[in-house]
Amino acid sequence: MAKLASLPIAAVEALQRWALAKVELVAGEAVSRRHWIKAGELVGTVDPADIPYVALALHFKCQIWTGDKRLRAGLAANGFNGTMDTAEV
């Protein structure tokens, strides 16, 4: 990673520590059943592996940052417009 970023290893490690300090783990049980059900309805036919991300977005009332065009199109077709890509960030 340091080589790709053209940064010293110490700098990359510092950035990793900073980024991980911002991460909050959320247990699946903390997300309401209705959000899991709604997420399944929204994304189940597109890619079931994305259900947890959509459930979390519904739970936290936030957008999903993704470059997955198929996911974005599938969610939009199902009435969920809470996605953005890197160009929109």
C-alpha cells in the first residue's frame, strides 16, 4: 500500500490508525427487523450480499457510497435513491 501511495510505511500506518479510529462496528442485531426486511426487498434481486449495507443505510438514515453501477441502478429501480459514487462525494 505504501508503494502504491508513494508514501513512507510509517505514514501509511498512521493513516490506517486514523481511519480505523473512525470505524464503528455495528452488530446485525442492532438493526431493526423492518430495516432488514426492507433491505431485502430493495436489493434481494440485485445482489443479496449487499443487503447488510442497505439495512445499515436505512438504520442510520444515510447514503451508500458505492461504485457498483448495477447496485445503484437496481436500488433506484426499487425506489431507493440513497446512493452516491466517488464523483458525487
